[in-house]
Amino acid sequence: MDLGISGKRAVITGGSKGIGRAIALSLAAEGADIALCARGEEALERTRADVERAGARCFAQACDVGDEAAYGAFLDAARDDLGGVDIFVSNVSALGAGDSLEAWQANISLDLMGAVHGTNRVLPWMASAGGGSVVLISSIAGIEAGSTPAPYAATKSALISLSKTLAIAHAAEGIRVNVVAPGSIEFEGGVWDRARQHNPERYERTLARIPEGRMGRPEEVADAVTFLVSGRASWVNGACLVVDGAQHKAIF
């Protein structure tokens, strides 16, 4: 199936590892050119090299999405390097644990305002070009209370609301905005990899809630994102796509 992604220009935040890295590689495999940002330069460089080995052009720049000026400069540079932005994936997350004021500030600054500042920047570019596709990465924590600390859950829920609002506001401009809500995703160096090693009780307790009996893989989320940004999802707009192996139990 031709997804119609070849030649598109995609920007992915938090793109150096885990879900962001998998999205970059998936889109590159479909022929998109890629721009990535992340705070860690070493992991970012490894991902840039892997994307280029997949045959795609890749612009990568270390950037703290919580720094609005630096983030804006990255997005401008990415647009200049790629020649435009057709796809924007807001994936960066503070993953703030606990219920402290610092956790609230971190999750709002990165998860929520990272999406707000990013879409504020790229949506006018997409509108002037005749359209585009945006995906915000949320979490099942945003649709199911009680499983994660309040700052993380509340900001992930806000992303779902933001996505729907933006979808309605920009549909007439040929822009689609959707959100993906992953369940527990395990990868080397990630939250659940660390939990398996250092907090096995938490790991096993979460694993027991997943009917398939395993954690998800970043590539499984990336495949969903790749479909959503493609021409094959042309009538999917304002949707929240859950990718969790039936982990969360709510009907809606």
C-alpha cells in the first residue's frame, strides 16, 4: 500500500530514542525527509545517522523544547533545511513522576506547551502550503485516571483536548490534527526498562493489566503514527488513536 508519504517533510520532537526514534525511522522508510530535536546530543546523532542510512535526508539539532526561544529557532531551522513542513509530531515528554510543583511545571512546559508552541509555529506554514498533518503523542494516562501521577495524566489529557480543538479550527485549511495515546511501551533505557531492572514489583503489576501479557514496542506506536500522517488517513481528523494492546479498560 502506497501511503503517499514519499517526499514529505516531517519534524519530530523528542526524536532521539524510544517512540520518537521509531517514528523517525518509520517515516524515513516511507520516503519522508526528517528533522529531529532532543536534548541529548549523543543519542540524537545516532538517530540522525540511522535515519540517513535508511535513505532519508535528516536535520538534527539539540534543543530543549521547554526553552521557547530555542525551540522556535529549531523549528525555523528545520523548515529552512527541509524546505517546508508537511508533518509535525509532538512527542517530547518530561515523564515527570510524583505530584510536586516541579513535576507540574515540567509536564506543562514540555508535554503541553511544547505541543502548543510547536503547533503555533508550524500550522501557519502548513496552511500557506495548502495542508499538512499533525500528531500529538499523549498516553492512556490521559483517558484513565489513577494509574499515573496527576501532573502527567492531566497534561496528557489536555493534549487530547488540544488535538480536537486544533482539528476543528484548521480542517478547512487542509490540515489534520490527531493524537496517539500509547500504553506502556518498553525500550532500552526507557521508563519500563528501568522499572523492570530496579522496580520489578511495579513492572509486573503493570504487565498484569495488559491482556497480551507484554509491553508494547516503539515500532508499534510508530506504525500507527505513520498511518495517521499519511494520505490513507485522509478522513481521520480529531481522533484519539489508542495503541495499548487493550491495556486500558474504559469503553470510550
